[in-house]
Amino acid sequence: MRVRLEPSGLGFDAEAGTTLLKSAEAAGIEMPSSCRNGTCRTCICQLVAGSIRHIIEWPGLSAEEKAEGWILPCVAEAQSDLTIDAPQAFSMF
């Protein structure tokens, strides 16, 4: 599945069974992160289009945030092609 990051226009392929954060890093894209277990919210960003699945039952998001499209890439896997609003993402290359 293909992931596009806005507003940078950077993109990467998300492998099944791999979190968005790990897939981005494998493609040379740095996204803010800290705990990597869905609690600190450092990586929080907004899903613009597509579908994800959080790999933990209740990540550190409120029901309202989830309804508004906020996701935690450190514990999220792509279920389709995605567009994510991640203004702090940048290419390491």
C-alpha cells in the first residue's frame, strides 16, 4: 500500500504487518516519535484519506480524536493506500 505525507508530498510503501512509522523509516523518512507503543502521542498525525488499523486495542487517543481522524503511526498499520497530514515528516536522504 502506498502512503503519501502532506504537505511534503513524500511517500513510501507500507508493508502488511509493519507499522507506518517503521515503514516510513525503512524508506528514509523521519517522523516524530518517542515511545513507539502508542502512549506518548509524539507521532500523532491526521489521516486524510484511507484506512488504518491500530495494532493495540486502545491507543493513546480519545474517542473524539479517533472520530476526527487522528492516528498514532507508531502503532498503526495501513489497510489501504493512505494520505496523512504529517507536517513534521522529512526525508533523511
